[in-house]
Amino acid sequence: MTEKILLDALKRYFGFNAFRGMQLQVIKSLMDSKDVFAIMPTGGGKSLCYQMPALIQEGTAIVVSPLIALMKNQVDALRGISNDDGVAHVINSSLNKTEIKNVKSDIISGVTKLLYVAPESLAKEDNIEFLKTVKISFLAIDEAHCISEWGHDFRPEYRNLRPIIDQIAPKVPIIAVTATATPKVQQDIIKNLHISNASVFKDSFNRPNLYYEVRPKTKDVDGDIIRFVKQNEGKSGIIYCLSRKRVEELAQVLQVNGIKAVAYHAGLDSKTRVRHQDMFLMEDTDVVVATIAFGMGIDKPDVRFVIHNDMPKSIESYYQETGRAGRDGGEGHCLSFYSYQDIEKLEKFMSGKPVSEQEIGMALLNEVIAYAETTISRRKFILHYFGENFDNETGAGGDMDDNIRFPKKLLEAGKDALLVLQTVDHTYEKYKLKDLVNVLIGKENALIKSHRAHESDYFGKGKNHENFYWTALIRQLLIDGLLRKDIETYGVIKLSDQGRNFLKQPGEFKMSEPQDYGSGLFDAVNRVKSGGDAVLVKMLKDLRKKIAKSKEIPPYVVFQDSSIDDMSIKYPITIEELTQVHGVGEGKAKKYGAEFISLIAQYVEENDIERAQDMLVKSTGTNSGLKLFIIQSIDRKLPFEDIAGAKGMKMIDFITELESIVNSGTKLNIDYCIEELFDEDQIEDLEAYFLESESEEIDDAVSEFDGEYDIEELRIFRLKFISELGH
């Protein structure tokens, strides 16, 4: 079929004047009865690659799709461009006998050009027997990554498609399409579908209009999200969260802060889901806070930002979800909040699964960590993951990410790069990243011992650096092509030809300065310290010192440093505004606040400061139930371990919650706990220290007592001290 005929058909059916990317080549191959494997990015028009040939050709095309919503959207769209509603149908379990009869009648009469089925429906004996009797033009496997265990959305029922196809129409061509497929997944799809001779078309995964950014997740992540959304007022956005509970909480917080937002997750009834989806499409709401249940098949071209409150489980998921931004070629900001704590939660979710599944899950998760922590171009990282090379200097969108716009300091790491390559070589290319780092820093485990790598000359040769440094360097060597990951043994690191050349002729190797993300949430204060008003901070600390002196208490009992820093950002000038400051509750605001807000008001006026009042984040009180439970439990003198255990909290998180309660102005009587932990002399010593100390830092207390008490014990005693003196 000539190009002109295909262009005419494109205009007639879809209203487009030209094909995009590889669409034309894909369609031509399929129309020539060849098996086709098409990998196209989200928004790249992959559905058209099988819809148009189906409309032109004789017979019915079977389209296997994983989601009912996705099928329904496509069927509605196809009916919209045809005079006959029978042009496209869905067969699934929700149809009654009459409806199934009508569908079959349309197929037999040749009206139906596309039949959408889930793999489970296709496998039913009745459907197999019926489809054997009709003319099938071809089979399309949508979301083909579902076939692979290494895909982000693996569905076991997809693995059985080939035997079913062989029963229905063994000789017809197959087209497999996906928006996300790594080299490993591609190989798996081709192998499983027995289409080794397929024409493979791979469009660029580069979305040059998208800006990629990762920020450390602070304790004030709600405030960070609200400030971002308000800076993009009136624009459409999606915020992804991992849990339904977090979706509900965040949607509520946004609403309270004057943002038009709705929640979307699978736990809502279908009417509510449809209503919220329609509100978003019709621009009756600006923001959808959702789990990954939202977005498949949603074609809203003007989504201007996609925020990830939690990092997803794989780069494929991330790519697909961020790909919902800027489909019209306009602005698209992809912002993710990252904390290693979130990763640990995802790891826990995997712990009950079979070992093979855990291994795959961890390999995918490690790539997410690498993306979040990388200091190189995020665009380059993503494209490398999908097997595509990218040059930031010449490639479209080369400067569209935070690492390129705000580059990290470069280090010369030629000697260390050489050590990594030598270690890979001398340990016979057996290790995945984590174990390779263990060899470098000299950390033994069962695997290393079994290979006797602990006896190697290279074992512990890199102990002059922390493990995060070696992790970052290895990731950079992978991106730059000196190392590679073996496809068959996913994750095992091997030398590339380029790496072997470097071994023979070592040279310079520049790496971006890595950051140790640790395992905790970043305190908002870390961010505040650099962005606050330094002059005001000094004035507020002087005032605090004066008040503390008059009351004969340490300054931090009045307000903590973190609260002072936050005041210098928010400029509160009323008691109500002061209660929105980090660590300041109603009680404390009323007790100490008057002089502080008076000073700030005067400072704001004298210096003509424009206050961002709308940036003050209002709380929904979603945590009030937990606070009440803790206060009541302490009134009943229950052991701390029991209170924390009842809410499934770690002791360190429980103490943080106690600190929040006390710092916000609630008095807690924890003498019963103190008496259990310390004797009279210890209590006397600790009281004297905290009374005399001007520092609120626990590390200073640890040093003072030379390790006699652990951090948790000192934090508990400080609680008693602040609670008694500060209220």
C-alpha cells in the first residue's frame, strides 16, 4: 500500500496531515503481514499503529489490553470517528448474553474492525472457539511490557498469550506495542511471543519539553508541595502517592489551603472515581492526588506538572507517570520528592514475596535509587536506562533538569575509576553493584566468602571512601559506558570494551560530587537555614536569649532553632500565623509569641518586606488522633514501648512525635518513664547539664556524657526538661 493511500486514510479517519515518529514504518510493516514490535514513548501515538491498519484491512483485529478503562476509552474514540458503533467492541465479563450476542453478530457481518479483550477473556474456551471461525486480520498486544517479569506491570496471564494465539489464528501477524521497555524486557517479549523475526521499531524516548527535578523529602513535604502548586496556580497537575491513605490526607491538605484538588484511588466507589476524573478533564479541578490507578488511558494534553510524593517502584513506572505531563509539547515539570525511608518501605512490601520476585523488585528499585541520587543529567540517565544514548550538548532538552541547571562540583576520580575496573576484572565479573561496593570497602558476606573474594588483593582497597561514594562512581561508570550490566543476569556488572581500554591506558575521569542521602527524612530546617533571613534570625535569637534569661531557662526551651529559622522564612505577624511555624503550637505561641510577632511586624514594615501569606500551610489536623492517643496513654502511665507498638511505630519515630507534641506547647508528665530509665544521681546530672546548656543539640549532650547514655535516652530526658520548664 502506497504512502499516499495511508496518508489519505490518516486524514480521513483521524484528521491528521502527517504521521509522527515511526508510525508510518510500523503501519507499513504490519500491512505487509510482518510481525512487528514497536516501542514508543507515552504520548507517541502507539495506538494509531494498530488502529489504522485494522480500519483499512479486511477482517477483525484482536487487541489484547490489560485495563477495562483503557479499552473503553479507545472504543469510545473509535466510535467517534465512525458512522457505525459496531466498528469497535469490548468483550469482558461485565457483558450480558444479549450484549455478547450483538458483539459476535457485528464481528461475523464484518462491521467490527477492532475487538478489545483482556487476556483472561481471550483465554475462555467459548471465545477461542468463536474466534477460530471468523477472519482475524492481526493480533495487537497493547502494553506488551506486561508479558515480562522484568516489566513494571507484570501480569502472569500475559505469559500465556502465545498458546492461545496459536489456537485462534496461528498464521496472522502480531504487533506488540509498549511505551516502556528496557533491553531486558524487549528480549523477554520477543522470546515469549515467538516473534524473533519481528521488525523492531524503537522511537526516541526523549521528551525534550519535560523538566526533571528531584528534591529531598523534608518533614514539611506538604508545605513544599503546596508552595509549588501555588506557584503554578491555575495549571493542571497530577500528584502521585503510593498509599490510598496518603492520597486522602494530601488532597484534604491541598483543599484546606485553597487549592482545587480531588482524590483518586481504587478504594473509592466507581461513581466518585468517574466524577473526579471528569472534573479534572473538564478543568473543574486543577489537581488530582492519586495512586497509580489514575492516568492509564487519560488523554489530557495540557497537564503542566506531575509530582511524585513518593518515588515509584521502577524507572518504567516513573517514565510512564511523568510522561502524562506536557503531551501537547508545552511546559511539563516533573518533580519528585526523595527519601531513603520511602525506599525502605517499598523493600518491606517485597519481603513476603517469592525470592525470584524479590530479586527482580530490588533490581528495579535500585535503578530508582540511582536516578534519585545521580548527579549527572537525569534525562541522560533515563534514556540510558531504555538503551538510548543521549548527548546533553546536542540533544533536544539537554539542559532540562536540575542537575544540569544547577551542576554539582566535579571531582577528579581517575585513580578510583581505575580501582573499580581492576576490582571488577580481578573478581571475574561476578558481582552486582552492592556486592562490588562491599569488596571495595572490605565488607565480608556469604557470597564474597564463597568466591574467596575476601582473600583478593583488591578487598578493602577502597575503604578510604564511604560506600555511597563508590556507589555513585560505579553508576557514573555505567552511564559513561566503561561498565555494563549483563542482560541475562540482570544487574551483574561487567567490563565494556571501553572499560578494558581504560585499564590498558588509564586517564582522567570526572565525577560529580556525590551526596549521602542516609536513611532519614531531611529536616525542613536544613533547607531553611540557607534560605532564611539571616538578619532577622540574629534579632529573634537575641530576643529569645533575653526572654530565657528573665525566666531563668535555656533559650531553646522558649523556641527551638528550627522554629526561629522558620519564622525568618514565613514572617508571621499574628498569633494564628505563628502557630503555622515549625514546632510552634497554640500554647507556646500564646505564652511566648507576643514579643516575637511584634519584632517581626516592625522588621517587615521597616524593610518593606512582601510577605507570602498564602504560603503559610494550614494543617488539617489529620494527626490529631495519634496525638490524642499518645497523650491519653501517657496520662495512664503506659510504657513507651507499648504505646509505640500499638501504633506500629519505631521508638525513634515515637520520640519525634513526643517532641512535636511538647514543642507545640502541650505539657507531658513522663516522670514514670524517667524514673525507670535513670537513677537519682543521673537525673540530677542531666538536669544540671540541660539547665546550663545553651545548645539544644543532642550530639553535644552525647559528647558531654562521653557515651554514658544513648541518643534515645537523652532525647527522652530533654523532653521532660522542656515540658516542665517551657510550659
